[in-house]
Amino acid sequence: MKLSIRWVIIFSAIALVWGTHLIITPSSYFMSEKILSEHMTDIMENISDLTLEESYNHLRQARNAVSFARLLLNSGVISSDVDSLSSLERYFFDQLSIFPYFSGIYFGGVDGNFIMVSRDAGLNPEGFHTKIISNSTRDRKVEVILRDRAFREIERRMEPGDTFDPRTRPWFKPVFEQKQVAWSKPYIFYTIRKPGVTIAAPCLHEDGSISGIVGLDIEISELSTFMNEIRIGKSGKAFIINRNGDMIAFHDLSKLMVLSENRNDLRLTRADEIDDIFTRKAFTSIEWSRDESNNIQLQNPVFSSLTYKGKKYRSMFSPFPDEWLPWIIGVYLPEDDYLGTLKSNRTLNIIATIIISLIASCIGLYFARKIISPVESLALEAKAIEKKNMNATSAITSKFNELQEAADAFARMKAALISSEAKLHESESLYKAIARNVNDAIIMMDHDHCISFLNPAAERMFSYSENQVRGMKLHRLLAPKRDIPLYEQGLARFSMTGKGPFINRTVNVTAIDKFGMELPVEMSLAGLQLDGRWHAVATIRNITERKKAEQLRKRLADDLHDGLGGSLTNIKLFAEMTKTQHNEKNTQKNLAAIAEISEDCLLEIRNYMNVLDDFEMHWEILVSELKQYCFKTLEPHNIKFSMTSDIDPEAPPPTRLLFIDLQKIVKEAVTNVIKHSNGDSIHIEVRVTRDRLLCFIADNGTVGQAAKSRGRGLLSMTSRAKEMGGVLDISWDNGVLIILDVHFL
């Protein structure tokens, strides 16, 4: 059923206005809500990354300080001997002075010796406290030194009642056993009543044994200060928990520690008991996976939602990526911080949308009526052109300049079409007549390097029809795989500049047909620019026969030089010998040799003439020539000869090059039998199928080890077999057996 353009435009305008607003308004709201929700997630992830970076920066200095102290002790720059501890004490003191969140740094030897420099929170709040334990088999000394901020000594005393042994401490044992850096779980430092962690690393002797453990206590209360300074929306917060559920960093430091169960000491608050409802709910909203030690297992960030007093909150928990720091970052954020304003404006947006839609509908109806009439007229003109009716005319007028200009342009286009159609038809007919009647292949390539045209000669050459290859990449279809990268590089340059190594030149390249056979071709390539893009036209000529002729000429020249040239040289040599000798017996012998060599030359020339004669080669001719040569050559030497053949009628005819090479191989084999074998018989069998040639040459003679070496004859036979695309196999068991195996392409 056909519809009227008038009512379609009217209803479309109304539907477009109302539909657009009804779709855009809700979708805009929900899309904005989705974007803001994603923005909330991004913020929580950014906060997590920022907290992660701050935590690493906080702990990295401690790790570097311990590593450097370990390096100094290992290298002997600073000694850990009891009598030489002043340098080590000074280094520990400098580290505490530089980094205010270092609580104490110490070294415990495997012999029980110990030195520690820590902040003194008792008698000397702004100073430092040094403890030195020298432990020997005869006596044990514990010395305490108090120093001020400038490292000046305030007090020095002995404490004989001190029983501290570093080898029994929890920071010593795991490092000594595992011989690697270890971090402790966060805990409350006894002296300063602040949360912290301990890092310890082994120091080694030159032989690799452990000389002691260097450790460092780090305060982590600054992380809580950092959490308090981060702004996450209006009321969002971030915190850090340990894998066992203890709070490590919280924006309110006073809530981070509580009395232990025996109320004699402080411990870290657990996340599920902290005095903050949002943190507790965020933590308990996750179904945590735990290991056998009841520690949280978390590999990737997890998200959850929670509701409190009618308000929705989003939360995220993200693990630290390194196993040596088993902490988890938590973030929670109220949804209304981002979506509250959006929700409050929803009603106002809906009312404004309805009013705007009514006004837009009225305006749309008015202009639709002014547009419909000229559009209908243009449609009638288009239908007339589609039906090749160039005589139909329709006057089109409109108050809109654009529509009037379009109508006038349409009329001019119609006139131009009438003029160009005749010229195009004439040019197209001429082009098709030329392209379809030339013997060379013509292929056109568009700006995307795809085939756009194939003439009949190209279809015959590559065994493709035009419909099969139209739109396919030219170089990937017709070029060998080994050349594709080079073609792609050249085509990229051609697309940009219209220039390339093959443009406006005639070059010899290798192409490949539908069946994968490589063809040597001569290609002339020309570029042309259409609509600002470079296209190409290739004229291709198959030069397979030319290549074969060149190869045949080279082979004939080589054989004439090596064969006839050598024979003529021998004739000359025998003639000169006969001329200088006066012994009739030697003269007759030389003349017989000259006659034999001359007869071989005549046979060689006759074979070449047969090859060069312009007639179709047949396997029967080749077999007959071989049989005649062998009978004539072997008969004077009393060597029996027999030959059988099995030729498939559908086998392809032998090439002239194969004709020559096979004759040469048989001739070399017969010569080797006469000269090197003491056998009295030889048999040749030739089998030819549609895709293969097999030739067996066998004699019953025996040969010495020297004859088995690869002389010039055997090397020549192998080379000619390879030239035919085959292989030659020779065995000396029970006589000599030569097998020639050639597969036709």
C-alpha cells in the first residue's frame, strides 16, 4: 500500500517532535544517571589508586632505608661489630631524622648482639634512644644512650637486668628462616601508642650465611591523616583494612584503636566493629571469601550498594597488587552527592519538554505544508528520469531559496545527463570493444586496491571469472605470498602519491593463477586519479613460453659448448696426433676414434635439430630416440640392451628442455656402464603418467669404490634431474640402479 507524502510528512513531523522529546528526555535522564554512576565508579577507582600510591610512597622509603642499611652491612662499609657500632648508630639516627614516620631502626646479630635507635617518648620526647647489647660467651652488656636532636649525648647508662634477645623476636625468626625481606602485620607500637608495621631484611656474610637481621618500625598514622584530607563527593570517605579485617587507616584516628579484650593494651579496631555506621555497612555488604586462617581473599576490585535511612550509598574494595602488602582499600560514596540535583530537576524537565513539543509541532506542520508540494514535483521528475523519459518536464516553484535552487539544479542536471549519456555510451562501447579483443590481460584496480574489471584475456590467463574476483584485493589474489609484504608497501605509497616502482614502466614479475601455479608475466602499470583517489590499470602478458625458450636456448648453448665443443677438440687432438705419427697402426686407431667421435657429434646435432624443429613433441618419439641411441652405442661393446615403456595417453607431452635433459641423463648412464662397469647387460624402463615421469636404468655389473664417487658425469646427471624439477637416486647393490623421478606441475 502506497502512502501519501503529504500525510507522511505531517505525521512524521509530529511523531519526530514528540517521539524525539519522549525518547530523549527519559533516555537523557537515565543516560545522565548512568554516566554519573560510572563517574562515581571512576572516582572511587581514582581514590583507590591515589591511596595506593600514597601508601606505597609511605612504605617505599622504609624499604629503601632497610635495603641500603643491608647493603652497607653486607659490603662492610659499616661494621656490625660491637666495637665499631658508632657508624651504624649514626646511620640509624640520620634515617630517623630524615623520615619522621620512622619509629625505630635496629640490627640484631645471629650471636645475640643488638643495636637499636628509636624515638624516645619518655624522658627525652624530642630526642632519641639507643640500646646496644653485646652478647659474648663470658658476659652480656646492655648499654642505653640518650641523645638530643643534634646527636649530642645526654645520658649513658648500663642496664644489667635487661633480658632482651633479638633472636626470639617475631621480626627475626621468619627472615632468618626464609632469608628474604618480610613485612609484619600492622599492630600498635608499645612505646608511642600508634599503629605501624615492621620491615626486616637479612644481612649476609661473603659466604652467603646470615650475619644478622636489620629491621625498621614505620608509623602508618599519616595514612589516616591522608584519608581525612581526601575529598570524595560531599560526604564520601576512604579507609584501609588488613586481610584479617583490622582497620589500618581511617579518617578519624581516634576510632582506629580500642582496648584489647583483657583491657590491658590497645589493638586495632576491626572493620565490622568500628564506630562508623557507613564503614561497617560497606564492609558487611560484601560476601567475603576467606582462607583457612580466616583472612580475606580478594584478587580484583568488588563493588556493592547499601541503604541507610532511605539513602543509597555505593562502596568499592580494591586489593593492593603486591603480595608482600596484604592490604585492602575501601571507599564509600552517597549516590545523592551526584544524582540528587538530577532527580530534583526531573519534573521541571518533563513540563518544559511538553510545552516545547507543542510549539515545535505547530511550526513543523506549517513548514511541512510549504515543503510538500515542491518535493512531490521533484519526485515526479526523478521517476521520469529513472524511466529514461528525458522529455517530461514539470515547473517547480517554491518560496524557499534552497528548494528553488535544488529544482533549478535538478533541471540543469537533467540536461547534462541527456548530453553525457550519449557520449558515455559511445566511449563505453569503444572501450569494451578494445578491452575484450586484445590478447593481453587487462585488470583495473580501484582506490581500495580491489579488482574492479577483468577482460576475457585476464580470465583465461588466471582461470578466474570477473564475477569471482570483483571486489577482492588484487595483490592478495594474484601475487605469490612471499611478495605480498613488498606489494603492500608499494601500494601504500601509490595510494598517497600515485607513484611507485612499477608505475609507467614495463617490468617482469611473477603472478599466480587460481590453481596456485606461478606465471612469469610482463606487466605495464599506469595510474589514474578519479575523484581525488588513485586507481590503476595493469596490462599483463604471459611470458612463460618466452622464459622456456630462453632457458632452452641457454641449455642448447651450454650443451653445444660442453658436448660438441669437447668432441671437436678431441677430433682436433686425434688429427694432430695422426699427422705427427708415422705408425700405420696408431694412424688407423686415431682415425677410428675420429670416426666414432664424429658419429657422436652427428647424433648430437640430429638430436638438437629434432628439438629445434617446429613440431609437437611426443613421448613415443623420445622413447624411440633413446632406444636407437642405446642399441647403436652398446652393440659394439657386446652389451645386451632392453627397454620397456608405459605411456599414459592423457600424459602431457614432454617439453623440449625435458627432451634434452632426459637424453643427456641416459647418455651419461650408458657411458658410465661402458667405462666403469664390467657388466654385460643394461635395461631401461620409462613410465609416464598424467603427473609423473619415472625412468629406471639398471645394469648387472660391479664397480669399485672409486667409481661410486661423484664425478662430473654423476654431478651432471643430478643437475639435469634438478633442472627438470625431479630427483635422481643411485644405488650400487647388485649392479647399478639409477632412478629418475620427475613430478609435472
